[in-house]
Amino acid sequence: MNRYLRTATSQQLLIAAHVSQQSNPLTHVDVNRFRTGQGPCRANLHKWSLAQSPSCDCGQQQTMNHIVDTCPLTKFEGGLDLLHEADVDAVVWLESAATAALAK
């Protein structure tokens, strides 16, 4: 049993079951944003004059790569390579930590 199944709530399991039964286009869009580095992270928003600072809450520059690979607040265990698999852990991460980081 993986670490997700041991700690998942019933709502998370329902989301994961739904995603595994259907192709979730939003998940694919999000994964592609991280893959290309062209998502709405603070560094990009700052470059586009839509944010005052490129800094993440952890103090480093918030790039798409930073969010998934190096940020101590949002890092996805397994990094971008594992995120491409879009398994249950990846989907839950995209819907929680990644979404929260990009929404600020």
C-alpha cells in the first residue's frame, strides 16, 4: 500500500477514482505548465508586470521548477519526472499544494 492510501481522506480517494476513470484535462494542462515552466508562478507574473515580487513564501524566486522540485513548502516528492505520471499522489498534489502556491 502506498503512502497516499494510508493517509488519504475519503474525498481524496473519490477524486482519485474519478480522475483515474476519466482523463482530466485540467491535470494535463497543469502538468504541461510545470513541464514548460510557463505557468502563473510569481517569477512569470512579475516578469509580465502582474506581481510586485518574484519571491516565493520560502524566500527564493518562485519559478514553476521551484514549486515542484525545490520549494520546502510545496515540493512534490519524486519531482517533475514523477509528476508526469499523473498518478493519485500527483493529482492530489496538483489540486492542493501546487494550486495554493500558484493562487497567491
